[in-house]
Amino acid sequence: MRYSPIAGAVALLFANSIIHANAAPLQIDFGPYCGPEATAALTLKAPPDSIKGKVGFAVASLTFPYGVALKNRTEEAAKKYFPHMELQVGDGRNDASIQSAVVDNFIVRGVNVLIINAVEKDALAPAVKRAVSAGIKVIEIDRTVSTPVLTTIKANDLDLGLNAGKELVSVLGGKGNVVELQGSPSASPTIDRHKGFMQAIADSPGIKLIASEHADYDQAKGLQVMEDLLQRFPKGQIDALFTHADVMTFGALQAIKAAGRQEIKVFSIDGQEAAFQAIIKGEIVSTTVYPVVAPMDVVAAAKALAGESMPNFIKLESPTVTKENVQKFLGTTY
């Protein structure tokens, strides 16, 4: 029987189409903090090399370790998984007006999708509304904005405050004086982490919150505020410190060590690798992990470009890490 080049080409094309149709969904490593429901919600159906379009990523600030980790991992994921996606990154510099200008610049550039890690939930709402009105699909990560968006991807900050607070209550045996270092006043994580913490201690009247101050997610300010608190409350008057972020915790630890006040038990949030090491050294009791929302953010952008649906909220895991389980989490954050 003679071989027909045309027939062979058709057969090969048909075989390739069958392989493509039956190909498994893109396998992406979402890390240990993206549970089964979140992974299912973020599973991309379209072939990764078919994803085309402009994505603008407005980061709250690159002065914070978390912001740097977000930017780097988002760029790495876009390059690794989506060769035809055009990702642009803008730094909000922890200033709502600057980040609003970043969003407006993305609108002018004609991005198809906006990923936003908002400086403040209310102040960024007008800029996000302008993006939505321009037909841009908006994905908020880490922090929320006071206006409807396509989807939100983050750990639940209420849960973080609640989980950290429960650990504090347990370790203190339901009794003790506590001081709190909050983040930036208008940031959604600050509001919800404080609210969750207050829920955790509500049923323990022996736990007294004797002071709560803002340190704006800044290490130097964490040091300064803690120094002031240590002067206001002499030795024996503070049993525990609860902070909204490891970066402030590190500043507070400097003040605690300098004052010789290591009797104060420290409970933190974020789960930086440096915090895990501080747990191993016995410098802090626990940190509740707030995962870096990458590559989840860039996969959600790919799904948006492909016109694939997603739930309004995609919740990530937020485990509390202590000396008992810290080995399990080493190397999983930033």
C-alpha cells in the first residue's frame, strides 16, 4: 500500500488534536497554603501558551518584605507559566495617592486585567472603580478594596487574628496583661486582625488588653512604639505582646532585648522565615502564617484573560506555627 503524505499529515493533525483535547490541566505548584477548594477554584482550563494580554500589578509597597516577595514571585510565575502574558508592575510606595496614579496609568496603557494589593481599602476604591468602568477585570489580593471586583484571593485576616489570639490565650492560661502593635490604621488586614484578636480574647476576662498602638507595618516604628510601651508599663506589667506583622515584631524584639524584658511572651502574624528562626531560638512563641498570594494571583489573571469564571473569594490557609510544628513549615514562606 502506497503512503500518502497528505493522509499522513491529516492523521498526525488529528492525533495531535486528540492529545490536546485530552491533555491534563496545567499543573501549577500553589504551595502548602492553597487548600483543595482554592486549588480547584484556580485550576486553569485553557492551555497556558494561549494566554495573551496585558496584566497590571499594583503592589502596595516594595519597602515591605511581603511586597517584595509578592512582586518577585508574581513575575517568576508569569515568566514560567505564561510566555505570552505581558505583566507590568507598579509600586504604590505605601501611599494611596501614588497607588491610585499607578492604577490610572495602567488604565491608560490599556491593561486587560488589574491585580491590586491595595494600600488602603477606601482610598483606592475610586481608582479601582475607574478601572472596572474601563472594562478591566480586577483581582484583589492580600488586602481588600471598598468596591466590587472580579475575585479576592487571600487568607482571612479575621482568622489570622483569631488563631493568633487563641494561641495567646492558651499559652497565658487565660490570664495576663497584653499590649498590641497594630498595622496601618486604614488597611483592611489591620482592621480584621484586630477584630479577630478581640474575638479570641472575648471569652477570657482574665486577659486584659492594656494598650493598642499602630506601628504601620514598619520595623523602625515597631521598635519605637515598643520602647514607649516598655516605659509606660515597667517590668512585671506586660505579660504578652501581640503584633499584626513579623516586621513590627522584629523591631519590638530589639526593644524588649535592650530593656531586658524577655519575660514578655511574643505572638506574631505573617510567617516569615526569620520568624520561624526566632521561634526555634525561643524569642517568640508563635507566628500565624499569612501566605504570599503568588502564583495564585497570576493564575487568576490568566483565568480572567481566558474568560474563565472564579468564585468571589478564594481563601488561603493560615496555620499557627509554634516550636512544636515549626520544622514542618521551614522554607515554605519568604
